[in-house]
Amino acid sequence: MGAARILVAVLALALGGCGGGSSEAPGGPVAPGPEPTDPTEPIDPGQPTPWEWDLPPGFPRPLVPADNPMTVEKVELGRHLFYDRRLSLNETQSCADCHAQERGFTDGRPLAVGSTGETHPRNTSGLTNVAYNSTLTWMNPLLTTMEEQVLGPLFSEEPVELGFAGREEELFDRLRGIALYRRLFAEAFLEDDEPIRLERLVQALASFQRTFISGNSPYDRYVYQQDDDALSDSAKRGLDLFNSEFLECTHCHGGANFASSLTHEGNPNDPTPFENNGLYNVGGTGEYPWPNLGLAEFTGEARDFGKMKPPSLRNVEVTGPYMHDGSMATLEEVLRHYERGGRLIEDGPWAGDGKESPAKSSFLTGFPLNDQQRQDLLAFLRSLTDRDFLTDPRLSNPFPTE
């Protein structure tokens, strides 16, 4: 079977939260057309339908807040809201414009762009397996639930994302005027006389995003489904390299989600380490360019300069460009950065050698790779692409598209 397979067994500022996008975002939905369901259909007076998890082999049940249990009706409401551009003040942008399914729920831009065209300081965070994350943005250790995170894109002002800061009632008046939403909210929250309100909208969006579970990549079929032919020989060699102490990759990208933590039922308190990966070393102090100071923005400690949350590597083939600021275009560029043990910027305002950063992770020491090993690692990383997830109709736009 091999050693590799054995090793696997608040209204917060959402900088980098929604991520941003625009109406021209690649793969983004068009504005909603006619409502896809009959608004006159009677509301079922029964109870909401409990959600049944259809989890991939080897995956634990996601952690779900007790005050927001999963139901089929909430997920369906959240799906409509996620793809509806009427959730932005100027009706130009939906959540899905920032988080396109075919890109692992990223947007393909170096830096995110909000509904008013404002460029954000960070790259859009992917939403693959977001239900297993213990923190939800690049830098903020305090934002730990999707219910909290949803507030940022809706109401943040610096930067503007969906643009409803101070105009919350306009959003809810808009939704109350749409027959489809009057029905969907009522079906999802039968106990409420007035369900179209902030708490319920947030719960529905969070419920839908918890269903973004990816676990049918070639890697998964090889490890969890015992299909020896699912990986090429090159990808198998890359997996062995990835799991080796020679490269130290799994210290930041380990576990079933290839991330820095795995939070789930029975393990609710897994902390997320934030790491400095030597991308910058401004002035030799370990500092990163403003406003991306990393964890130091919250702790005020110089030792936390540039410490970001290591993201999941699932579907990493389609989520470029890479790093918190989108400064690396390809996976090969990323590998060469880690081979060197940090990035050298020779001149300009951000000059410095990341390899010498005093704030850099002790695991990032660099390593020599030959061309074959580099190609093997790339083959392994591509084996984490789950094509079923990227095209799953249950996660797709419910509205008619042009």
C-alpha cells in the first residue's frame, strides 16, 4: 500500500472574506431572470426536512452550530441567495461572482474586486470544504463561524463588497417584494411570522456553504476508495514526496483537507496555526506590505508579521493565482518558492529576502528538487482536483441563465 497511504488516515471586516468579484467575473452567473419556481405553490405546513449528509468515504461530519441545524429548505434558500445579484446594493454582484464553482469557489483574480469596483487587498478565499475550517479568512483568528463571516461581505465598508452597510432594511424590503423569497423563507423557517430578516438570511447562506464538500478527486479514490489505478505513477511519487519530512508540506497542509486544521464533529476546538511562508521580508524585519500584516494586525506582535492561514490544497489546480495577494500565477512558481525557502525581492519598496525572515516558519527551510520530482509533485497536486465537485448541479446556479 505504501507509506504515503498509511500517513493519511461581529460584523467583522471581511477583508478577503467574500473575496470580491465583479459582474464580469469569469464563470459568474448572470442576473436572475424569471423566478425558477412557482411563487403561488402552497407552503408545506409540515416540519422542515432534516439534512442528510452524503459524505465521501473517510470524511467526518461537519460541525454545525446547535442554533442553526441543517435542513433541506435552508440549503435551498441559501443556494438561491448565494447566486442572486440582488444581494448587492447595485445588483451587479452575487456571492458566486466572487466564488465561482468551476474555480473551486474562487474568482481567478490576483486581488478580489467588490460590487462597486473597489479592489481588495487580498486574494479571494476558496470555499472548498469550508465547513471544516476553524477560521475563515487569511488573517483574522476571531472569525470562526460562517454565520459571522457572511456579515462581512454584506456590510463591510473598507473595502466595499456587496455594499449594504447602513442600508440593511433596503435589502430586506427588496427580498420581501420577491414572491420566490417570501415562499422560500417561509418554508425554511416555519416558526417565524417574519422570517425575512438578517438572522435567517445568514443562517441560510451558511447552511448552503456547509454543503460545499469535495472528496472524489483521484487522490480520494486512491486513498479512501482503494482504487490503485486512480493515481498515475508520477502522482504516487509526488504523494510520497509531499508526505515526507524532507519537504515538510504536511505541517501546514495536512489531514483530510490538506489545510492547517480539520474541525468537525467530535473535534470542535482544533486551532488554526497561522504561518509566515517567507513571501516578503520588508526591511529585514519579517514585515509584509501594508495592509497585509498577517496575524500581527490582531496581536500587535512583530513575531506575527506575515502569518497567514495556510489554505486547503483541495482543487488547488483551479484556484490560482496563489498566495494571499495573488502574487504567484502558477503552481510551479509556488513550488520553486518553497524550494528556495523564501522569496527574494531585490529592489523596490518591498525589497528583502524572505528566506532570511525572522518571522518565517521554522518548517520552511527549502529543499532541492530535480525536474522529475517537481513534475511528480505537480502531478500529485493536480490529483486533488475533484471534477464532480466543480460541476455538481446541487451547488450550481438555480436561476435561468442567458
